[in-house]
Amino acid sequence: MIEEILALKKERHAVILAHNYQIPEVLDVADLVGDSLELSRAAARLDAEVIVFCGVDFMAETAAILSPQKKVVLPEKGAWCPMAHMITPDQLKELKALYPEAAVVCYVNSTAEVKAESDICCTSANGVQVAGSLEQKQVIFVPDRNLAAYVARHTEKQIIPWNGYCYVHDHFTPEEVHAARARHPQAEVLVHPECRPEVIDLADYVYSTAGMGRHARVSKAREFIIGTEVGMLYRLKKENPDKEFYPLSEKAVCQNMKKTNLVKVLRALQTLEPGVTVPEEIASRARKAIERMLAVKG
Ligand code: 13P
Ligand code: SF4
């Protein structure tokens, strides 16, 4: 199947992009594995006719918005991010009416319609830099309350958060951090900014998934406790075979990230379905918010 995928990929002038939380077989067949920011940047710059996006809905939508001339395919139509659907465009419009002076930052884990209502996007890798780049003192931040809290702590901005959350990261508890440290006293604790503030307080470092990868490579530590979705551990172990990685919780599984497999990737390359498109009226406004983010340094 891998040979068939590779041959068809060439024939179709396709690239396979995969998020760090995908299953190992999919990661191994991908042209690029990364976090949301890296994959957005790649979607914008890659020279390909087809992007097979192994991730969840908002990531494929972002690729389609940035590259309207490319065919974007999401191998599993039902792979969606629950947090991205925790705020509707109407709810955001109501919030904007309450704070007319505020800038609107939306986490890329959001729908294209919500991006279209926002001034600028951010990812977990650049939320602090994005908020810091704005003139306004007041910033509406949607949909993740935990990333909003993290940005509020690291900027001078008055952050107005929405009450969305990622069920995978919001589930980690301080007790789990204490227990993991007791089991592995030499390990560094790395957590994602979608975790609750009380969990972040107990961590050594806070990173997006790509940031965790970079840190693990350069750190002198030999052991790491990883506070994000468990799929991340495969890549960390593969890139650092002489180091040990332990999940903060074995239960941290994003069901939607696990829906894509090689059979679906092959079918996507054969049929170029399910395609992901965003109506240009929405895409053009969402594109401004994403491109403004991509122009922010850091
Ligand atoms: P990253 O941008 O860190 O890869 O995170 C994306 C995501 O969905 C986290 O749950
Ligand atoms: Fe969404 Fe959380 Fe899954 Fe990331 S891990 S895609 S934020 S549900």
C-alpha cells in the first residue's frame, strides 16, 4: 500500500502533510510532519497540485484558504476538532459588539467563518507574539480559554477569552503531573499551552508540538514527560532514540486525529475526495487573518 501511495502521489503531483498527532503509518508516509503553524506555512509555499491533509478539518480548511488553486483533500471527512466548533460566527459578532475597541485574535483551531470575522489568527506556537504585535490594548481571544489565559500571562494585553477548550488537553490534572514526576524524577515536563493554567504552572516548559520536538533535540535531559496528545511520542522517540519519553496521561488521545489511516490516504489519492473548499467570500476574509499571522515574526 505504501508503494501504491508513493507512486500515485508522484502521478498526481501531490504532497502529504501530516499533523504530529497522526498514527505512525501515516506519519511515515508523509512528506512533511509538523504542528499547525509549520503545516500552514507549508501549504502556502509548496509547489504541488494536490495536498492530502492528514489532520482535522480546520487544518485542511486553512490549507484550502491559503492555496485556492490547489486541490485539498482530507482523507477522513469526519476528522474534526471539537474545539474549533465551540464558537459560531454569530457568537463572535455578539462579542465584538460588546467590545468594539478590541482586536480579535482567533486560534487556528476555528472554522473558516470565525476566521473571517477575526483580525488575525494565531497558533499555539505564536499566540504571544501575535497578541503582542497588535496596537489595541483589549484583545478578544477565541475559542480556547486555556491558550487565552497563557497569552494573557505573557503579554500586557487585556484578554477577553471565549470559553472553548480542547477536551484532550483540558483533561490533564496537577495530580497527574505530580504522579508523573514521582515516577520519573529526572524527567523534564513539557506541556502544550492548551493545558489548564494549574497544569502549566507545574511544567518546566510550555510548547506547541513542534516546539516540543525542537526542545527534545537540544535538551541535555535524557527523560521527558510529555503533556500533549499521545501521538506526539512516536515522533519524539523516532528523532531521539537514545532518550525516553513518557506520556503525562495515556488517556490523552484525540479520537479525530486517529481516524486517518493508510487505506484512506490511498483512497484520497485515487479519488481526490473528500475535497475541502471554502467559498471565496469567506476565504478572502479568512485569508487576511491567516496571512497577517504568517507575517508576524517568531
Ligand atoms: P499544535 O499547533 O501545537 O500542533 O497543536 C494543534 C492542536 O490541535 C493541539 O491540540
Ligand atoms: Fe482539537 Fe484537541 Fe484534537 Fe487538537 S487535540 S485537534 S485541539 S480536539
